[in-house]
Amino acid sequence: MQLVNLSARKILNSRKEETIALVAEVKGIKNKTIETSAPSGKSRGGYEVRAFSSKGIDFSISFLNALGRKLVDGKINFENFSDLEKIENLVRKYDQTTNLSFVGGNTLFILEATILKAIAISQEKKLWQFLLGNKKPLLPRPLGNCIGGGMHIKQEKKADFQEFLLLPKTRHFFDSYFINMQAYKEAKTLLREKDKEWQGTLTDENALASTLDNESILELLQEVREKIKDKFGIDIEIGIDLASSSFWSGKMYKYKNYSAKRKEKTFSKEEQINYIADLAKKNHISYLEDALHEKDFDGSFRLRKKIPHVLICGDDLICTRLERLKTAIKTRAINTIIIKPNQIGSLIETKKVIELAKKNNIMPIISHRSGETMDNTIAHLAIGWQIPIIKTGILGKERLAKLNELLRIERQIGAR
């Protein structure tokens, strides 16, 4: 496969912030363009690469266009996944920094994703088919963001925890998709009754931006779970993305909306571990993400010991970095890992992280970002790389772009 055109332009993501879209055309395939666009996170881990060049997004766009001309004029051929090394070798001639500060992680991510899509099209395949090969396709379960707070909303009164998540226990993707929608509606109805200050505000990810405290939201979600069980006979697992680095002072965890009886509360590391473990047991929580701050492997390990049945997930702790995953394996800090390709930029590195995680019985979860686009690449990566869970929103056109693509693929493979 050879490219005959590769051009980048500026677009806006779901937070109305600038990002990049990249369009490509493949030699010998007429009337078919390939497009990839890059998301951006609001709550960014300290170990992520830069999203765009330190010189600004316009420089990243110029770099992509210049590199695109080089690939086209040089008639560089791409046939398989390992050919992405040709791209990385070129990029590394210009950017030898550890955080891709010269070109930006989003720049590398959309370039590699676009080339993979082009290879797939040249072989008359979808991206997921190209990546999967002869293995059996399995649809991921959708982990939906229902109620949110933290850095995903600007309002003064909000939950300390960033996301309250739902994971239906069903066999088929469509059923999980449907149940998450119904649970969202139930949560919205209950919030109107119980949260008198809520004005229908949504977070960056289209989750319900309640003004209730953390514990009251969990109580509300217990009601949602019971209503869904009564109506549809389906169980829903509840999860929390604490994003605890956002309320870690460097010495203490400082809550501003702790409970209905006490708004402000301060915890030491030991107290945080005990509190979260008790919260998980009391509320039958199945999933906890970034329950300790982004440098605390030991705290995450100690939490795992207290609640071994719960998925203890690292996002900011790992940032899709191979070396940090190796530390997590050594310290036994997690049993689940968030995968965000643009955290590291390189899809080669992303695949290595997924493979190492699986080899060590750590479940990968591929995730959207708060500033999303209509791009559906992560839906294809989820199936192609056999990732069992996809974390995304429940509503919002940018979230539905991923979910609806998975519905189309489910129909295509006849999974129902």
C-alpha cells in the first residue's frame, strides 16, 4: 500500500478545543478517503506525552503535512503492522524527547492509525479485521460514564470523584448498550427528585453533573441498579473513576463533597485506603480506577489486598507506558489497566503494553478521552486486539460514534 495524499487540518473536539484531523488517499483506490482525528484528555496523567508540539498545534499540523509529502514522494510502502516502525523511525529523527514534545503524541497517533486504516482498505478489510487476523472476534463490554464530577465539570458544587460508571452483565453488546441507556434515564429521573440544585448540567463526557456528594450518588446508583434488575432482569456492576490525583494535596486527600453530613474531609494515605475499601464493600463496587494518586504503586497494592475481588485499575498510574506497567507488575499494584493510545502516541508501544498486561493477567480496558471527536478507531482496536471492555460515555454524538460502530460490527459478524 502506498499513499497518494496525506493532509492534516484543524478541527474542534467535543469540548470545543482545537485538535487535528488527518485525511489520506491510497494509490489505486479511487473515491475513498480515510480520516482519523485525535481526542484530548482534560484530566491528564503526569506521565502522558504532550498532546501536541510544544511549538503549538499549528506546528504539529505543519509537521504532519511535511511528513505526508515525504511519504507520498518517497513512495514508501506499508503492508503490515510492523511497518509502523518506518513511521516511528522517521519521527524519531526529528523528535528524540521522552514525551514527544517536538511533534506531540496525538500527531504520531493519528498518523499511525490512518496508515493502519489505509493498509486495511488496500486489503479490502475493516481495521478490526486487519488487526484480528484469523482469531475469533469478540465484542467488548461497554463501561459507561453515568454521573460525573471532578475535572470534567466546572460547576462549584460537584462530586469529588470524576466518574460513576456502569457495566451491565450481558452476553451481547447491544444488550449492554441498551441497559446503559435505560440506567442513564433512571439516574436522570432520580436526580431530578433527589438533587434539587441540579439544573440538568452535563459533564464533558455527557454524564449527569450532579451536585450531590459522593456517597449520596452511590446510594442513588444502588436504586438505579435495583430498578434495572426489576424491569429487565439484568445485573449492573458499578464502578468509580476517582481520579484521586485531582484532590491529592501532596500529603493528604482533601474532599470537598464527601457526604451529606460532612462536606469537607481530609484523609491520609492509610485512611484513604481504608475508606475506599469500606466504600467498595458497602456499595458492592466492582471497579475502582485511580483510587490512589498517580505515583502510589504501594497504596494501590495495599488496596488490592483489602478487596481482592474488585478490579483495581491504573490510568494516571500507568499512562499506557511500558516501563510504568512493568513497575505495576513488580509491585502487584493493579489487576486492570486503562489503555489510551494517545497517552503514549505510538501504536506499537500501545500494543506492547496490552500484550504485557494480558501476559500478567492484567485486564486491559480501552478508553475514550473527555475531549472526543467522531473518530471510531478505538472501537476497532478493541476488537482487533481482543480488549474485553471499552470505556466510553453513554450519550453524546462523539461517544455514540464508538458505540454505534460496535453495534454495526456486531451485526456484521452475526454475534446476536
